[in-house]
Amino acid sequence: MDRALNSAAPYEAELAALLSPVAGRNLEALAQRAQALTRRHFGRTIALYVPLYLSDYCSGGCVYCGFAADRTQPRHRLDPDQIVRELEAIKAMGFEEVLLLTGERTPRADFAYLRDAVAEAARQFHAVTVEAFPMTTDEYRQLAEAGCVGVTLYQETYEPEQYARLHRWGPKRDYAARLDAPSRALAGGMRWVGLGALLGLSDPLFDTLALYRHARALRHRFWQAGVSLSFPRVCPQEGGFVPPYTVSEAFLAQVIFAFRIVCPDVPLVVSTRENARFRDGIAGVGVNKMSIASRTTVGGYRDHNDSPDGQFHVNDSRDIATFCGALADRGLEPVLKNWDRAYRD
Amino acid sequence: MEALFLSGCLGAGGSACFGSLGNAVITIPKLRLGGHEFESRLLVGTGKFASVSVMFDAIRASGAQLVTVALRRFNREQPGDDLMGPLLKLGVTLVPNTSGARNAKEAVRAAELGRELSGSPFVKVEIHPNPHHLLPDPIETYEACRILAKDGFVVLPYMPADPVLAKRLEDVGVAAVMPLGSAIGTGHGLATLEMVRLIIEDSRVPVIIDAGLRSPSEAAAAIELGCEAVLVNSAIAAAGDPAAMAAAFALAVQAGCAARCAGLMSRSNRAVATSPLTAFLGEER
């Protein structure tokens, strides 16, 4: 563990050592090292972004997801004029990076719908990213041309048998197609891909090590690729699903510190799935990018819809000003614009 | 080592007096870049600071007159998130940089926008296609510098510490070359020392170390080696007390300049006695 902590060239073996129970008992040492590296590579800044759910129509059958096709709640989709107004409301909050989300591909929210939403967002925002469904290289190219700079796509779990059990039907059953989608996104001209595993679906040690391999393989193949990593924990309330593995807050922190130590120059992201105390504590220590003021329902920024049936429960419901104040109290500068549309082709 | 110094002292230019270090009055020539003159030979960056006020204090303490800022951190729509507006009020010369550009085309576009927004003729060409280690792309950097120099910019390229590329960039009209000491933000200091030494030996434009410096002593060493200036960002922004560290870098750069002007003694592989034992021997020896 000590050797891994101070290694000049840490790789998979060092990551495994830092994820071990021994390292878990030395969490403070990991945190200290992680903070020094975060500060060195990202400074005392936290990049902020906000998600916009465009649609909760979904063809997927993910056992753990509140948006799965067999759930009976009413579905919503933002029409083009609603998208414009939601984006305007988000822009007025100060954001310059927006993440557009949909469910798995459906006729109501298909590729053309998403591409048009990206084009509209790119008219208003410098940085537009997408978290939707796996696409072809050509589709990713069209999205990039419409102004999308990055694609987030979680493998959910890297454990193939568990993956097959949890994804009951539809195109998402195809483990390999999903695993390969970030490569297609980069081949299609995306600058960034965001990877992640929904921690708790399988053995988190297995999933985090596989996540590391996935990121490294992409960086080997695409030397210009930006890869960022997220560490969402599966929430038990989603669709009454009880996750087979419990991921404690302390282990989540250990995972984030370990990745920071082994991948010091990779952006690590935490969403509002986690609560304010955890987020404030991990900001600048391991994490350098965060969402805030998120609504996980379709739209909701314009009319302040506080409906509880979002994709996941938001555990940090602070507004952007309150959160920026909390960051400032910790000596961290929130960064809203870290990209410029001048770099678009 | 003396051969490395431009006319035995720092690069040509008017003189600027830094006052006295101890009892000696030190006169350090001004730094000349594309027809502009600067008294300070410490350039600073504006990324990674905990707040704009911390950044301001650090810039003031550094005495820097040339301050680089990323175009992507210009935010005209959100003044609270904007770095350019506050910096324009500080009375320093802004050097917009093209950080975030992956190729020459994007860098040229960013440079033009940066000039339009800041009114500065300076541009720091920064093209790093890999967003993780942020190392500069020599091929795209060359192409962007060629276009921008022709377009009248005062071009300062962030570049790999490659002596051949340095001459190539000089040929297309850059105002200085800025080889990296080590990768951005790593604090590994002058890891490229031998290459930087070769760049200085052949260069007719100022050599400015950009990136990698961690401590003021490394900045002083770079100046003593023959660099005309250094650019520091992470080492100041990530310090416990950024303003105090900025002041320390300023002192170190002055010390390096003073040492250059004072004339460093040459190195020898053997001990040289200050009172030679053969001094008693007469003239006929």
C-alpha cells in the first residue's frame, strides 16, 4: 500500500493495492496524497455542469432503473420549443456546460431528436455533452458536427453475467456493443468520453478495476482522447431494486482517492446522487468536476418542477449560488466556462 | 558557459534598474518581445487559483507585466466566471492563450478571437491534443505560429524542448520560444535542461521556460542558464500562500538576472586554488 501510494508510475497493481482493505484503514493518507495531486493538476478549481433530461421514454429493461420500459409512470418528452426554454432557464443560472440525457433509443426520442437538441444547445452553450444510448460512429460524427464535445456512457457493470441478468431486453442487452460505444464516439470526433460503473451492481472491486482497464485501453487507442470517470452508486429506491453489493461512503471515497492517485490527470466527476456533506468534503480532494442544481425529471428548470419521480433521487438539492458559496468556503473556485465554441469545427 | 549569454548579459533592450541587492546596484536590461519592452522577466499564468482575489494578489506580488489567460476562460456572459474582464483592469499586458486547441486551425481561430476580445497583440500558442498530459504538438504548433506571425501577432509558442523546432519557429517569426521545463503542473522542474541549453546556444529570440517549474531556485537556475524569462502558474497557484510564492519567484528571477549580469565564474572539473602554490616562481618560467 505504501509503495502504491508513493509510486512514480502507478498502474493497475497499484490501483488494486489502493482499493484493498489495508488501504481502506489508511484513508487519510490516501486523501492527503489525492488532494496534492488534484491541486497539482486541476488547481483549486471545480468545473461545474448541469444535466437536462430531454425525455424519459425508454426501450431499456434495466432492473435497477426507474425509467425502464416496464415501469408504468407517465412518460414525458420535451418538444423543441420546450427544449429552448429549458436551456434558456439553465443558461440564466450561469451554466456553460450542459449534459443532455435521454433513455434508450425509442421512436419518441430517437437519434434525430437528440441531434436537433444538441444543435439547439450548441447555439446557447459553449460546451454540450450527451448521455443517451450507444450509437454508430456515423451518428456520433453527426452529433459532434452538431456541436457535441463529449459523450458519457456508463457500462453499468463490467461483469458480463450480472450484466445479462440486469438488462432484460432490447439493444442494451448487448454488452459488447455498449462496451465499444466510447471507441465509436472518439472515432466519430468526440473530444471527451465519460466512463463509469454503477457501483453496487456487481463486486465494486471488479467493476472499478475493469473501469480502469477500459479507460486505459481507450487512451492507448485514441491518443487525443479525453477520458473522465464517474463513480455513481446505485440507489436502492430505483424501481424497488435492492443492489447486491453495498458500497459505503467510505469505500466510495477510497475509490475516488485511489483513482486520483493512479490517474492524476483524469477528471473525476461526482453528481448530486451524493449528499452535500460528502460532495463538499470530496471536492478538490479527489474530485474536480461536479453537477449542481440538477433535476433528474424531464425538464423542470423553467417551471421548478420538484416531482419526485426522477431517474435518481437528488441528494444535494442546493442551488448554484449556495453550492458555489460552499466551494468558496473551502478555498475552491467554481469554473462555469472552461471551453469555447471557437474550438468547434 | 559565458558563450551562452547574449552579449555577456541579458538580451538587448533598454535598461531597467531593480535597485540594490545588498550593497551592489543591479541594472538589469529590459525584456524585449516583438518590439515591446518589459522590466519584469517573470510571466505568470492565471489558471488554478482559488479565487480571482487570490490570483490578483499573486499577480501583484509577482510584479509580472505579462499575464497569460486562456481564451476558454473568457466569459463575457457571466462576469462572475470571467477572467479577462478583471485582468484588463489590473493594468498588465494580457497574453491570451489557445489552451484547449487540438490543432493549428483551432488555435488560429482562438488567437483571433482572443485578440479581438482583449485588444492584445500577444498570443501564447498552446496546442495540446492530449487533454491529460497537455504536452504541445510540434507539428500543429509550427503551422499555427507560421500563420499567426504572418498575421502580425507577437507569437509566444509553448513548445517541446526541441532545439530544431526552436530554430524552425524562429524562422517563421515567433517573438520568443517557450520550451517546457517539464509537463504542465507536474513540478518536475527543468527536466529538459540539456535540450534547453542547446536551444539557448542557437537562439536569436528570447528563450522563456514555460511549464514545470516548482520552486524559485529552479527559476533562478533557468535564468542563470541563459533563459531570458520564465513563465510560472501552477507553482504559484498551488502554493500554500500564492502571493508569497509569487514574490519569492520574483526575487529568484531577479537574483538569476543579477547573477547573469555579474558574470558567473566558469566551471572547472578540478579544484583551482585561490592562492596558487607556484606563484613564487619567477618571470623566466
